[in-house]
Amino acid sequence: MSSTDKVFAGSIPKIYDEYLVPLIFAHYAADLARRIAALVPTTVLETAAGTGAVTRAVTAALPPDVRYIATDLNEPMLAVAAQRQSEDPRVTWRQADATALPFDDAGFDVVCCQFGAMFFPDRVKGYAEAKRVLRPDGTFVFNVWDRIAENVFADDATRVLAKVFPDDPPRFMARTPHGYHDKAVIKAELEQAGFRHVAIETLAGVSRAPTPEYVAFAYCQGTPLRNEIEARDASKLQAATDALAEDIRTRHGPGPVEARIQAIVIEARR
Ligand SMILES: C[S@@+](CC[C@H](N)C(=O)[O-])C[C@H]1O[C@@H](n2cnc3c(N)ncnc32)[C@H](O)[C@@H]1O
């Protein structure tokens, strides 16, 4: 993982929340909310909560007496999350690294994490932390993206940016969000962290946007792909975004556009 892959700051959090969340994250947040509501928890910890897509979906599905702590490594993501969440005394926002959680042992019925594990520098450590803070009968519910070939717009972005920067292609999408999808590895790492009951399934979906420009702006400017583009040549950010929009227009039409997304959803118990 490159050092800028985990940096969600500057202009990224707001664009991420306005564009990326409806495009690819809301669908899977609704899935996690259904799974978590079925577990009837009274205490929930969310790690890598980002701008709160899952927090909003899960809290809408849980009763008034729940205690919900939403955490993320990057404070600017949580600032957008807190702004977006309607007043809710059940929710506490707190900066925290998922691989070194500032919570006591066995305090939560559920730990959840949407599309965060790929960013952990040490996944076994992150999983062991989730296990440590779970009650003995608690559940760790999380998801990761499947391979990039199953996630068409992310693949389009990677292919087009390799043409814009042929000497040093920005590989963030393939390397990090879509770089951790081997179910056998995920299961083995969870078991290494002490989880004994692991259920894993593949969940396909469709990402929809009004225009190709929307998709290009979301990926190039609302994710750490932006950090990679700017590190190569900040003056090319808009040209790179335009090149992706043009490619999506050619492949998927002038809009509305849609494309396949696919994730892997995991429920692990101690
Ligand atoms: C793709 S975003 C997912 C955000 C949110 N869960 C969602 O569904 O929109 C990945 C998030 O992981 C966070 N992150 C990266 N490394 C982390 C770590 N070690 N501990 C906690 N959060 C981390 C980033 O700040 C970012 O908000």
C-alpha cells in the first residue's frame, strides 16, 4: 500500500460523500444494516466509518436504546459524517485506528466495518482488535470489494489513467480497494485472529449515475486516486477526469450510466 492510499482529507471527504456513497457504497450499507439489525445488538462499534454511510443506514434500523460508536482513522471523514447525521443521542464519533482500538475488552455486541479492511496495514491485527472488543457471543460484520474486473467503473478508471500517465500509472484502485478479495486468505486471517465461525458470501450490485462526468468526478476527485494524480501532475487533475468521462461516455453511453459492482460480505464469530 502506498502512503497516500489511506489519506482521505482535503477535498476528498465531501466529494466522496456526495458522489461515491450514492454510486457504490449505499447499496452495501443497506445490506450491512439488514444483517446488523437481525443480530439485535445493544452496543455497536463501527470502524473505518468514513462519512457515515453505514452509520446512517444501521442507526435507522436499530431501536432508541442502542449505543453506537462510529470511528475512523481520518478525522476529516468523521467531520462530514457528523454533519450529515441527524441529531442522534445514540451515536458517538471518535477518531480511532481499527488496528489499535481505544476500547476495553468485550464491550460490543457487533463490530462492523464497510470497505475498510483493505486499508489496514496489518489485517490480522485489525481482526484481533475487533475480536478483543467483542462480547463472547458477538459478531464482526464487514465487507471488502471483489476483484477490480468485477467492478467496472473502477476498472475503467484504472485503464484510462494508465493512458494519461503511461510512465507511472496510478494503481490505487487495483492495489488497495480491490486488492484484498481472496476468500481463503480472508478466512485464514480471521482464524489467525481467533475467529472460529466465518461465513463469507459474494454480493453483486449495480452502480448508477446520471452522467459519465459524475462517475469520473467521483473516482478521480473523491478518492485517494486524487492524491496519486496530484502527486504526478496536479495541473492534470481535470484533464484526467475529462479523459475518464470521455471513455465512460464511449463505453456506457451519454447517461444515465450503470455498471456492475461486486463485493464480499463476511460475518465472523468468536
Ligand atoms: C473506502 S472508505 C470506507 C468508508 C465507509 N465505511 C463507507 O462505507 O463509506 C475507507 C475508510 O477507511 C478509513 N481507514 C483507513 N485506514 C484505517 C485504519 N487503519 N483504521 C480505521 N480507519 C481507516 C479511511 O479513513 C476511510 O474513511
